[in-house]
Amino acid sequence: MLYAVPSAERMSSLAREQTKIAARQCNSATPTDDAEKAVRASGLFCRAHRDAISVWLKRMRPALFAAGSVVFAQGERGGALFVIVSGKVKETYRHTDGREAVLNILGPSEVFGVLTPFDNLPRTVTATALTEVRAVAIDRRQLLAWTVVCPEVIHQVMRLMARRVDVVTDCLVDFMCPDPTYRIARRLLVLAKRFGRRHADGVQVGHDMTLAELASFSGVDEHTAAVTLRDFKADGWIRIVDGEVLIVDAHGLAQVCAEVGCG
């Protein structure tokens, strides 16, 4: 569906209308400043007027999940999506034979549970808190009501869905490579790009995963992951600092990926 670009006067009118309608929908809850910052940074409502977003925030339910707790399980029906305020969440898929794969790791300002609010089908993955997670939940009916007020929200949700497909596709492409060295090098580079922190000697990867989870995220067994990381360390590409991977030579890891040529 195509939308005509409204005039400046019409845009101002739309903004006022969004705010008025949102005000009628809100309750008395007051969001925290960091929750508001995370929601705005998520891009979900980037085309909506700021005043409307401030009011809509009051309809979002704050949620707190302890490390290791399941936010929602694969196969269950759910009517909400979540915006992470702080902490990290892993999305996993469990095969019927019991095998489990870590498909994605999400951090602050990222959205998960995107598909369910629109298709109302069972969850396709399990979302688990890697650390303590603070989030805000947006109920399905509330989100659909906001899309009526601001159709651009639909576009942003579609963009998030497309991004999710890209992430899962990249993960599957990596899993197709038979070389475990490539898989782990690729996953470390992905994590560094998303969660890396500058360090005097390189980039420290704050992934908050156990070795078993990192192995699953790389599509290898735990023993293979341990041996490969030990080899990377011996080659001078990584170090282990405070339980996290410090990438000292990202070029070395990238060279491994280029030489194997699975991507």
C-alpha cells in the first residue's frame, strides 16, 4: 500500500491527532527515562510524533526477568512484543529430537517477539534472559491500535521483521559451513560488531554467554568450541579477560573466514 506524503500543515494535524488519541488510551503509569530512551532508539515508533510516543509509553508494561528465566517458550501463544531496556536475551530453536540452537543474541533497544503480535501464531523460538533483563512489553491489541493512529508503525515492524530474517539467514549460512574454525570466527566477529567494547588491546566481546551457549550459537559442540578458542588464543588472535573474549587481532579472524570461503 502506498501513502501520499502529507503537507507540513497536515503533518502537524496528524501529530496533534496522534497525541490526542494516545492520551485517551493511556493509563497513569510513568515510564523511566531509560525505558523511554530504549523505546525511541528501537526505531519502532521513529515516524510517530514525540508527544504521541511519550503518551504511548505509559501503556507499555514494564517487565523484569531474572538471568536464566524464560520470557516466552517456543510453541506457546503470546500477544506481546518486547523492547529491551537493559540486559541481553537469547533466542533459541529446539528441534523435535531435542537439539537446540542459539539463533540470536539481543541487547538494549532491540525488539523481540515481533512476529506474534501480527500473526497470533505460536512462538517459533524460545526467548531466555542471559542476564537480568529489564524490558517493556507492548500488547498485541495495543500495537494494532497504534498502527491505526500511525500507519508508519507497520512499516517499522516490517523493517524489524526483515532484519530478523537477515540475522537468521546469516546464522543458517554459517551453520552450513563444515569448518568449525570458520563458524566460531564468524560468530565472534558478529558479536564484536554488536556488543564489542573498545579495549586498550583490541575489542572486548561482552556476550554474557557460557561456553556451551557460544558453542550452540556457532553450531558446534562444546569441546570443539573450547579447542578452537584455545587455538585462536595460541595464534595471538584472542585473549580471555574477565571471562570474556578479547579480540586482539580481528584481521586474523577475518582472514580465517576469507580463506575457508563459506560465507
